[in-house]
Amino acid sequence: MNCLYKIYKWDKDTVGVINALVNRKNLFFLDSSMNVGGLGRYSFIGSDPAFILKSVGRSDPFGSLSSTLNEFKLPLKFSRLSPFLCGLCGYLSYDLGFILDNKEKSSVLKTQVLPTSYFGFYDTVITVDHFKKTLIVFSSGLPEKKSHYAKLRAKERFDDIVCLLAKASDDKIKHHEIKVGNLESNFTYDSYIRAVNKAKKYIEEGQIYQINLSQRFKGECRAEPLSLYYNLRRIFPSSFSAYFDCVDFQILSSSPERFLKLEKKKAITRPMKGTRPRGKTTSEDEILRDELIDSEKDKAELLMIVDLERNDLGRVCEYDSVKVTQARTLETYATLFQTTAQIEGKLYKSKDAIDLLRASFPGGSITGCPKIRAMQIIDELEPAPRNVYTGSLGYLNLCGNMDFNILIRTMVLKDGNVYFQAGGGIVADSNAESEYEETLVKSKAMFRALGIKNEDIFRR
């Protein structure tokens, strides 16, 4: 191949690179803004994709994604440089799950305001290795197939990025004024309580064991998207943060949750269940942390989802290879505590990243179990489609590997409005008022990023 790459010493904030690329089309930033348990080693940056693959309505995106990955390959020898040197970066919306399971829920898809999937093919990607303190520029020359043209494209794209990096000395965050107005939820307090109690009724009837119920906030917003994203990453840094510019709208995510990683046929998922707010003092912090650790309800919630995810992986992984490698781990973030588990499996030789996504999407931690019935009830109880919220954003590389988050702690900017959503797991002994409060706890980072210092207006 006609690939070009260069490795730099790099000990600056990745903001400097983003500032150099800020005016480029379809900019993405897969941003490990916080290292939790060794999960935040790499950040990836790219722009100006060679082409876009997107789906709307009831179209299934996986055929075109699979065809692209089969058409363009990168020799495995390059994978030692970085997990993502070039390939597809984008998102799958939560509502895509209705298509994959052949659910006749056209009302959801007819009211979609965003594509159900959106991926760019990025032939040139910047990797920042936060452990080694290096930066790698890699240019593949794709999608050109003739050697002469591929070589020219690789050099042109490589030189362009290297030139921009020479101007990347400014790693200061540029702050712009953010104005938000008429922020409101698609639930009232009372209607959310009724929805939780309706969900509990379904649980009592044995139709489901757990369900994730969420509320969506929408408001007028005048903001420079990257400036708002920088606010979010400062307030709630996470291992799976992301900024993705889809031209007509932008996704700003500070997700702490990995949905799926595939590397050398090893599949990993890290469902997150169980939440407590951070305390105002050290002693209050310890009380809330211990309360979460000791909570039988939260233990049971996570265990249910672990079983669901084991089943999902078991559909495409070798028999007896699916193992729970971390049963329950406490993770500490700026505004809350969460508990997480990790499940791993070895993918069948005949299966690939697309098969794994098909088998597992959307993530069980944000649906409930059993998954299909939980999704049907979510569609009934939530007033609007989720769109991007609780979908997944990440990359599919050209060596067969991938890494995707769950799109929680996520805002969308579109047409002068901001949208964000938060929810929690409902089980048989859930307290409806506490579940409502949990949605506000999880929304705190977004409220603060927007300059809203008090969410009491959404309390009763």
C-alpha cells in the first residue's frame, strides 16, 4: 500500500489539534478526556471524509457498512501503530434497533429528525497516544485503488494535516457565549411518575424484568458547538467522549460507557448500571459511594443486564468463551458514581464486527430485559423517539476491529436547538420519585455545560 505516517512527541492537550481543524468538514474527535481503569489511552481526530454512508427511515445500514469494510483493507502490520488509523467513524441511532428486529413501529421512524445512521470514510486519521505521549498522522491513500493515484492522495492528505499541525501550538480553549432559552422536558414530573408506575405494572405481570425509562430536554440554544463540547468535557470528563459534526447537526458526548470493542476477535462489552450523585463533602461522598456499593437493588439491576449481554455475545462468540471478567466495579466521575461490569467472548472465525453489532445493538443497559419487549414498552411510554440518545458512536477500522460507546451524557445541536436525555433502570422495587431524581442527577453535566446552575425547576 501507499500509506504515509509520521510519529511525533506530543504532550499537549488535544484541543490544540482540534483548534487547527475547526473549520474542516465532518470533523470527529473520539476523545479520551479521562482515563478510568486504563480505558483512556487513545484519542482519534479526523475530518474531510472521502465519502459518507447514511441511512434514513427503514433502510438497514449494515449492508453498505459491510461492503465498504470488505472492499478496503489495511495490512495487519499497521495495527501496531494505533487501533484506528483509517476507516469508518460514525453513529447508529437507538431507533435503528426497531429495524434490526423487524418491528412494525413506523410511528417511531416517521418522526425521526436525524438519520438512523451516519458514517464517514476517513482515509486520514490523527491518533494521540496519551500513555506514550505521541501523536501519529496516518494517511492511507484510500479510496483510490490505482497505486499512482493512491500515492498522490496519501501525500496530499498527509501534507495537509502536517501543515495544519504546525499551527496547532494554540491549545487554549476558546470560550464563546452560550445562550439557552425555553428549556423544557417532554415529561412533566407527574407524567414521568405515571410512566414509571406503568412500567412497574408490566414488571409485575412478568412481561419484563427491567426497563430503562428516560426523559428528553429541549431548548433554544445559541452556541458554538465545539465551545459547548469543551464545557461538557471539562465538567464531565470520560473515557468515551466524542464530538461529531454531521454538517446539519452536531453530537456532543461525554459518555462513560463502552458498548462494544472488538480487537483480534476478542469482543468486550461494559454495561453500566447503578448510580449515585457525588457528595458535597468528603464524608457525604463516602456515604453515597458505600450506599451504591451495598445496594441490593443496584446489584440486581447490573446482574440482569450482565446476563442479557452474555446472551447477546453468545449469539456470535464461541461456545464457552463468553466470560464475566469484571463482576462489578465502582467508577468515580465528576458528578456521580457508577457501577460497571465487563463481559468478554471470542468471536467465531466466520463472524466479524458487523455481525457483532447486529447481535448486540442496541445495548442492553439502556433498554432492559428481555430486550425486544422492553423496547416496545419504551416506545409506548416515552413521548418521542430517542434518535441518537442511547445509540452508539465509534469506529470500524480496516483491520476488522472496532470500538463504540453508548450515547449517554450526550447533547445534539440542530436548527438552533439543543436536545439531551437521561434515564434510569426500573425494576420491581423501584421508587418512582427516586427514579425521576436519578434522571436529573445524570443530566447535571449537561445542565452545567449549558450554564444552568440549578435544575430545581424540573423538580416538583
